[in-house]
Amino acid sequence: MKNKENKPRIKVMKDGPYIVTGSVPLVQEVMVMGSDGEPAGWKKGIRYPDQGTYALCRCGASKNKPFCDGAHTKIGFDGTETASHDHFLDQAEKTSGPELDLTWSPKFCAVARFCHSAGDAWNLAERSNDPASKNMALREACDCPSGSLVAWDKNTGKPIEPDFEPSISLIENPQTNISGPIWVKGGIQIESSDGIEYEIRNRMTLCRCGQSNNKPFCDGRHISIGFKSGS
């Protein structure tokens, strides 16, 4: 077991990169599209060489993406963090169904659109006494990379989460040729630039285009600006 000093961790640097420690695996993850043109799953892409510590670009301007090359200083990047430190459930809306509840927070939404892949997840949850609707609602919720959408078991009151090891994925959408956010998996601690720890969650997405209005988290702005990593 890793000691506290070696646990996976992400430190947000003031107006600078994300410093990742604890030998966290880094891979590219590609959206797979369904016949309706909506996201339907994920497949692994490039795996980067293992490193104990590395710095990921968050200004969007590095010429060595996904890694930082110091471009944030040249462009005068303003990386001021505006995200709330409130817990997810305090920022979420709830939809109740007969066998499944959903919570959704627009604050954390990275606009990945898995919630629309086979009918809106909320409508499916409201019909969750139908096994097919329940299973699809679960799939859509668990495919949401940001964790803005979470399914909850009605009997236990516990969240239903994918089983992730601590790792980081760089999201790519080949259909739109747009690079998405940094997908943080497996309960990695994220620490703000002023030393305050954000709530630990199984999945979150961090901005890597530099334009989010909810830094350090992604708010989908990479789509409107057509961000492309080029890595």
C-alpha cells in the first residue's frame, strides 16, 4: 500500500499547470459514437510512459501537450480557480424513479453527451421499473466522465459507480475533431492553488483548454472554441 506521500494527487498551480504525483497512469481515451451520432462508449488510445511526477498543461497553449512547456508564463495565463468547494450533492439536482435516482450538477457538466445516447437518462430513470430503461440509465450515468451525472440505488441509497483505479485519461472526440478535458478517475485528491482540497470523487474532469469558467473543472468550453490538443 502506498504511504500518504505517494498517494496519487493533483496540485493546481497558480496560473500554471497541474502537478500530478504518485505515479498516476496517463492514457488517451477516445469517444465511440453510436449509430445515432451520440457517444456510446469509450476506447483506450495512446498510453504515455509511466512517470512518478509530471506536469499537465492547463492553459491550452503548450507546444508539448499534454505536458506543460511553460507557455502559461508567455501568454500571461489567468488560471484563477472559480469552482466552489461545496460538496457535489450540495450543487446537484435530483430526479427520482421507481428503482433508480439520478443526481446531476450543471456545474460539473463537461457536455460529453453520454446522457443522451439512447434517450435522456432522466426519462429512463423515471421508467426504471422497466429493466431495459434502468440498465440504459445506469450505463449513461456511468459513462459520464465528469461525474456530473450519478445514479443511485433506491434500496441502499448508495451511488452506483464504475470501478476505476487511480488514473488520468485525456479525452478525444474523433467525430468533431475536438479534444476534451482531463478525466480524473479513481478518487484522486485534487488540491487548489491556495492549498484547499476539493471533495474526492470517483470521476471528475479538469479543464485543459484554459477557457473554463469553472476552473479547475471543465465546463464544456473546449467545444465552443474548437480546442485541439495536437498530441
